[in-house]
Amino acid sequence: MKLKLVKYYDDWRFNFPKEMDKVFDEYWEAIDFLDYDENECQKRLQKIISNFSECHLDAYTHVSISYRNQKKVTQSFHYALTSYLLGKNAFPKEFDEKNDRIIWSNMDNRPFLRACQNLGLEYQYRKDFSRTIELYRENLSYNENDNQGIRYLLLECYLELKDYKEFKNLLDKYDGDYIVEFFYGRVIYDILKNNGKEAMDLLTEAAKCNKHVVMELAKEKHIEPDPHRIPGAPNFNAGIPIGSIQQAYDYWSTNKKTLNLKIIRDFFKYAKKNNA
């Protein structure tokens, strides 16, 4: 049972064997154990892989994620790479890498796009940013609408590498993106370029997105806040809400190599003192 990438009119999509429908429920039951019981998750997904070793990309990808949760980096990389290569091996010669698209809105394309992203994350964790950026750009070339948030991962890479030219190019490309990484990314860029007035002007809008970031980036010492909780569910981690203290800490934690620079901390100390 082999996987194929086929063309329908102007649309490319992955063609999965019909037999995979039989394990649809099994797959989602296995995913329920992710982040909860990794060994059980792996056991169930491995069973699916044993029957669909050449085509169930999502099973490989989520086994990889499960191993990464356990910090088993050799296994996580192996399954991430396998998932990606199985997808790439399905490409026919007629597929034009420069002009053809594999869009997210087609559900059958999502397993490969997830595999591409997951392998990029594997390289990013290894700080192999050259290969990471190559994969993220590949992902965006297939699906320009970026339903996966690949552009935010690319921003992290450019900031880590101090590639401020590409950092700014990406900010400009998604000029209408109103999320913390882009709002504060524009502020950070101007700080690093010593454009203090411009940075302060941009900070007014950025603070509307999340005011807690100003206080977080002004700190000398950062302490992870308690998880966000939903009333009535005190033991449930409700994730990272937009505009929250948790989001501010996560933004600092993800980019702390750059955000700990004295020039940036001093700017936000000044902004905090002056209620900017």
C-alpha cells in the first residue's frame, strides 16, 4: 500500500490507501495518550505503523512527537525523518517544486505538511538552523497561507541566528499579522537597530496585543507563571491564552537568547518606568 501525490485539475493532493480508514478510530485513540502516557501512545501507533509502514505519515509524526516528549532524541528524529521521506517519495516527476502547491485546505495534504513541520522542529531543537530554515521555507512554498504558523518558527530562527535582514523581511512580508511575535518583533528590530523613537511608537500598539510582555522583558529574573486554569477545573492546564501572563513568559522563554540582551532589557525597563 503505497502513498501517491496526484493531480486533480490544478490541485495536488495525497492519495492514501482506502484501507487506512479502518484504523481511523485506533489512530485517534492513540493520540489521546500523547502528553499523558507516552509508552501507551507509542505502542498503539507502532501497531498502526506495522500495518501501514509506507503510508501512515501521521502515525510516524506523532510517534516522533511522543519520543521527543520523553527526550529520546534519536528515536524522535528517526520517525520524523521517515514520515517526511515517505511523503517526498510519493512526489511524481511532474510536480514542479517552484510553482505547484500542496494546500492545507485539502485534508489529505495535512499529514505531509505536518511531517515537514515536525522534521523542521527536530532540526531546530538540534540548532541546525540551516536545515531548519530550508524545511520551513519548503513548507511555506507548498502552502503559502501558512495555516500551521511556520512564519513564527522562522522568526525564532532568524532571531537566534541574528539574521536581522531576513527577520525584517519576514516581518514586512506578513505586515498585517497581529500577533505577539510580529507586534513585538517589529519593536525588537528597531531596538537592535538603535531606532529608539520608532520602537517606542510601535510599542503602544504592541502593548495592546499583550501588555504583560513589557513587564516580562524588563525583568532581571524570570519565573515561570502558574498554568492558566479554567474556573471549576483547578487541575486542568488550559494552555496559553492570548494576552496572558503565560503568553508573555512563553515569548521571552522562546527567544531569551536575544531578549536577554542588555539593550533590549534597558529599553523595556525604561518603557515600564514611564508606563509606555
